[in-house]
Amino acid sequence: MKKTAKRIALSAMMFGLAGVMPSQAIVAENQRELDIIVRDFDVSHPDFENFQEEAFYSLYSGANDAKGTSWIPSYTGNSEWLDRRTIAGYQRFGCGNTNTPEFGIAVGTAGYPKDLTSKSGAASTVPDYVAALALPANTPQGYAWYGEFSNCQPDVKLNPLGLKVMRGLVSDLCSDDSDSWPLGMKDTQKNCNKTCKTHSWSQVVYVTPGMVKKDLVFPKDADGNLDMYSPIIMKNREACDNGYFEQWYADSVSGTRIEGVVHKRTNTTLILDQDPTDSKYFEIDKNWNNGGYFPLDSVDANLNWVGPKIQYPNQFGAQSLSIFCPPYDYRYASSQTDYMGDNTASLCKAWKAAGGPKNGAAAPTAASGDAKLGLRHLRNYGFTMMGYAAFKYKKGADEVFKFTGDDDMWIYVDGVLVVDLGGTHLAAAGTANMDYLAASGHGCRMGDPLQDSCSVKTDAAGTWLDQSWHHIHFFYADRQTDGSNLRIRSSLSELAPSRYGQPAANNVSVKTETREDGTTYQTISMLLNTTLDDETFMNLTMYGAVQPAIIVMRTETDPATGLMVTKTYGYYIEAITTPEDKGSKGVLYQMSGSLKDASGNVVETGILGSDLIAFNFPYNDEIANDEDLKKAYVSGSAEAPGVGEATWKELLSWNQKITFAVKSTSGKAVVGFPDTPTGEDWAIVTFIPSGDKSLAPVDTTITRPDFAESQQRLESMAGSGELSNEFTADLILTPLPATVGKGDPTKMSDEEYKLYGSSDPSVAASTNRTSVVGGKPGEAGAANGLCFEQNGVESCTNFSKVISGPSRISVRVFDNMGHFVSQYQMTITEEMLHNALGKNALGQTCTDQNQNRHDVYGETGYMLLSAKMYPVSQNGRLLATGPYIYQVTVVEEKYASCVVSNGSPQWLPIDYSRTAETYVRGYRRVK
């Protein structure tokens, strides 16, 4: 049986301002998953269902204005709609389209605008360097024509349903000559020679520019981090019925909550499938020809509406029909057909008779009365969508993110606008080219909203670093019936894990506490990628004590044989806290309970550091009979050893002890085991000793590059003896710039710790750091240690701490049986510290308590001390796969110096301090 994607648990992953530490994906290899927030609006909302496309022509092209008293029976009481459709109203809320081109700009065939400013004076708000890419001189292109065609032929990609009538771009469905069609051509080419053979009608695609401001605003979460999931997109000007734009993508306005009243919110994901004809691209393509994009609707194989999706109950439901049926004398009303070629005039008439498009009950009434066409056209239009993903930039890989939609659409990268396609328009395309943005320093210019993170994602020239993490947000609105076109085509190859997909543990930590009576207990903290739905939380509360919602896997010594074996346990949740939104880091749950073996006996140790954790799920035959998955667990491979037949059977037995599924609020449920029985796919428990943790962050990577070449040098150096304590690790001293920690180096982010402690030679060159090997400092900027970085993963285990004075570090390593493995000791003298920091380029000084002036060393006076433990024993032998215990001690001598915090030099006296922590970390090498 072919294995399907069932990954449910993740290794350490942190979203942050500066970037993301990647983790194992939880969707199939041939898919990409984007988080989206869908907000459903009632059809009576003033900004939706306004029929601008033909209104101006029908009302003011030589028609008698007095006609306005009789052509809107459904809208008689809607004074705001009437006001917006007057001549004066068009000056405020006009949309760019074929009949009112002065309000918009034409789109080009290459997916960039033909012009940058409309005849009415409205201009796009993208930055100048982005606009430069859109100029015809840079990107030769014709006008994008969109239309309807007949006599269409079956096509595997374009027309898999074998439709006779289709809609789309002329260049895709009709003719390759559309680039030469001039603007304003009235009698467009009638003959087609591609998928379709007959031309019915076509129009130049216009969009309405400048509706939104150039920059997003990011609020802070509870921890003070910028919240990537709550960006504020701001209105730049009134245009195209955006009178209440502040409601489109926000849950509250001016402190008043509107979610649940003005709109209803759903968190879910968008899956992009790999293009079978070009594996570089992943896409979703929903258009007029295949039923359109309706994320909240459930339809059958014949595209008939069968109800709202049960996992998304938070919606207004189907309130519209997918036909163009305005409340005025529409000139094509009697001849209009749908994608099956059936006339829709009678359905439109019934819709108006039942109350019209602004009445939510009218569409279901009209649909129920038309046995042939009704359910085919009943849909939930009138929604907005905010999408988000963090992606890793691959320099020179020609990565793009293309979006095509038939209503408003904007794309922001690192909080700055790159695609501006506002308005209720025909399907228009926009492209974000990452290599171009990278070379332009996009998002890292003065005043950009995420500029503070640029120190870890750009080089000295201000261009994006290869493998750096960035953020993409897209905003879409479907505000008009007749079609819902959405196409995303992306070649972004590495995305951070989804927050709204299957529940998965990003980080799990266990802390042993002591009660007043002297007894101990454990607190389990789990950072999940998503929020559990109400049903799951209720099941955990009611049944968690008798059904194991969590599986724990542990490698331990069998007392009978003395051999290492893998055992499985079930964790029974007796108490769980309500979720705490940690913003970009995920959702935190804290719980307590009992760890039990398969016989129901309590395991007194509780959960331990280096245990592997995954959510449990009800038994199903597909998992039990999946031969590929079974082989991965029983036999394994050289890269991921198996755990044996007995453990596989134990895992399946835990499935039979639970009856409910663990689901997220998006309706995604845990459906299977992680792909391999290793820490790459399961979450790994971190043990946190009691007390505050001041040595941070810790390198939690398990699988590391092969260290064999460096190990041979070390073994030769040890000979028949042992390595000295100065030759068991690299020590890197990195001067910290003023930009880290948002101005305070003592508050560096995890991503900044990872960057400035990196073994990457390019980082060494840009940070002017010093490597200390064998007790001897190398040249500033040199990368002369034995540790290295491969594909962003370090070969050595790293421990880092920010220091500002002379210090000593000691790291002792033991195996899981308590046997000594190796030890590292090093002293950083004042001379070493000053030489590594160098002189302050600005000549900054500060004054001590006696008014004596002292120099600042380096840019801030702060240094990141990073000890990188070689994966070898004291005699130079390579470590075996398994868990290891690291006892890390950093002693900071009593010392005073000048440091720079938030731009200001200040005198910092520190007392003697000693930081000692114990960590359990696994190790496995990749060849």
C-alpha cells in the first residue's frame, strides 16, 4: 500500500520577527500548505454585491436618468447603494473597468500593470523599485484580455471537464495574438485557434490602484513579539466601494469587536499541489470553468451545492447565485449562459422576485425553485481572505509567488506591498519575484515595518542573504457574484509549518516542581502549531484521564538483558489549561497527568528529557496495513533506525485505547503516526530544571552533518591518550551589533542567537568574530574551527551566552547511562575580549560612578560566547546515535565596562555570577 502523508509531530520550530527555524512538514512532499483566515460577510454589507461592472453603462450611457426610479425594485430601501451609483458617487467609489477605464489601470499579459497611474490621477502605492519592474520598457507585454468563448475542446489541463463554454484570458484559451490587440478596440477578434474556437466577448482587464497603503502594521502579541497573523492593512483612499475597508481583514475596529457581527471568521489552510508538468511549481487553480473557489461551501461531483462545510460552522451560508444579476436593466440579461451553456435568465428573474442579491434569503429561495440550475449556482460569495506563510529564500532559484483573482488582491512581502490589484474586476494576475525583491533590499529600507529584523537576513549591501527567512501576506476579497477565480502558482520551495493545519507539537518541555509538603509533580508545556477545537478540548477534559491522547516513545535499558530497547507509553491528561496564544511561536497548553505503560501501570519517572511525543489517534486499517510505514518503524534505514516489530505492535495497541480524534479549529485531525520513529518527525521533550534559565538559547538540533573528516583529525591528535580540554570544542566570540535584540543585545531573539553563533563562513566574514581553537584565538573574521554548517544545520552542539566581561566556560558531557564522554574548559581573558571586540568605530565612551571616562569596545561592548561541542569522546572517537547529557557552566568574573543599549553608552558593573544548566540532547549524524 502506498504511504500517504501522515506526519503529525514537529521538531523545534519558532516563528519570529527575523525568521523561522524550519521543521518537518506535515503535508505530502508534493504539496505546500498556506495558512488562511477567511471572513464571511452578509450580502447586505455595503461594500459587497454592488454590480459596478455594467452599472455605469446601464445608468448613464445616454439613458434617461429618470429611469433610476424604476430599475431597482430590490434595492429601493438601500440608500447607500443608490448614493454610490450617482455621478458624484462614482467620483468617490468608482472602479476601473471597461466602461470606466479612467478609474483604473490596464493589466498586462506578463502579470504586471501596463501603466502606474490612472487617468483619474490615482496611482499604485507599491514602492518605486517595484513599480520599475512593471514598466513596459522593462517587461514588454500586451494588454490582458479576458472573455468568454464557445466551441471549446477537451484539454487535460485547461478543460478537463470538456466544457463547451469557457471563460479566461484570451492568450490562454483563444489566441496567441492578443498581445497585439490595441486598447479601445471595439470589435475584437472573432476567431479562436486554441482550446476554444469561437470568441463570444472579451474585455481588457482593469484594476483599481492605490486603495491600500504601502506598509502593513504588525501589532505585538502577549510576549511583545510582532504578530504575523494579525497584520493591519490600511486604506489609502476611497475607491471601488471600500467605504468600510477597515472591517475587511480585522476582528475589531476602534476597539469594538466586529467578528461574529459584521463577519464570521474561519481559520484554515490552503493546499497547493505540485504541478505534474513542472515539479518546481505548486498551485491551486479554481476558476469559472471548474466551479470556482468557495472555501466555505461543500459541493458534490456535479458541482451542486449540498451545504456549508460542517467543519466551518462559523459562516452566514450560501446567500448568492453565481450569475451576474444586477438590479437594473442589464443589456445581456436575456442571453447570459452559465459554464454548461444553459441560459440563466429565469433564475435571475426568480432571484430578484425573492428579494434580490442584497437579501440573504433570496438566493436559497430561487435555487430551491429551479430543479435544473438552482443548486448548481447556489454559493457562499462575499468573503475576504488573509493568507500567510514564512518562507526561506533560495538565492538564484527564480522563486516567484503568482496570484490570480477576479476581485481585490494585494501581496505584501516582509510587510511591504509588491502587488496592487484592487477593485471588483475580471481575473487579473500579479507576480512577486523574490530574486528581484532580494536584490532590491525589499523590506529592509528605511521605515519598512520589519526593518528591525534585517540584521539577520541581509548582507552588508542590504540584499537578502541566501537561506534567510521572510514573510509573505496576501489579501483577497470576493465581493461580486458571477465567478470566484483564484489561482496561486508558487515556486517557493521551503515554507514554515502551518499554524492552522493538523495539530502538532512544536516544542514540549517538562519541569519538575516541588510542593510545600515536599512532594514533586511535573508540569508539561506543549507549544502547538494551532488551537485545538472545542470538541477536542472537551474530550481531553472529560476523557483524557482514561484515554491516552498522547503517545510517548523512549529508548531505555532493558533490566533483564542490559540491551537498549524502545518502549512506548501513554500519557493520560488529568488537567489541561485553556490555550494561551503565544503569537508567532504558537499556542501554549499546560497539562498534568499520568504516564502509564501498556498494562495501565503508572510509570513513576513521568516524562523525561529526550522522550519522543506525538498525538494519539483512533485505530484505522489504513495505518495498520501501510507496509511502507511499518517498514520505517520495524526495520528502519541507515538514516533512521527502526524500533522493531514489538514496538510497532505496541504503537498500534495505543490507537485502540482512544475513541476521539485530536483536531484543530480548522477541522484538520491527527490521522496517523509520524513518518519515522525519530526525533526528526516526533517532538522531543526538553527537561527544564527548576529555577530561571539564563543560558539561552540551546541548540536543539538532533540530526547533524557527518563529522567523520574532522573526527579523524581529532583522533589522530589524541593518539593513544586523550584530547586536552581545550580541543574538544570550538569557541566563537562574536561582537554583537547595536541592531540585535531590538537595540538591547541581552534580549536577542532565538534567530539572532542562531545567526551570530553560526559556523557559516559567510557569517564569520560579516560579523568579524574570533574563533578560539586549542586555546589560541585566530584572526578576527576567520572561520578556522572544526565545526561547520551544512544546509543550515550545525555539525556541533552549540551553547551560547551573551557576556560583557572576562568569563570561564565548562561543558561536561555524559551518555544516558551517566558515563563520562568529554569535557571542555576555556577562559576568556580581558585581553581576548577586547581583541575580539575591537575598537569602537564611533569613538563612543561612557562615564563611571567616579566620572572617569572609559572606551566602548566593539559596537556595543557585548559579545556572544558560543561553545560548539565536537561530537566526539575525550579520546577523539565519534559519538554514537543516542541521548547525551550536557552540564554547562559559565562563570562571569566581577567586572565593569561600557556597553551600548538602545543606542546609549552606559557603565555596566556586574558582580561575580555563575550559571549552571543541565541539558539532555540527542545526536544522530547524516552521511
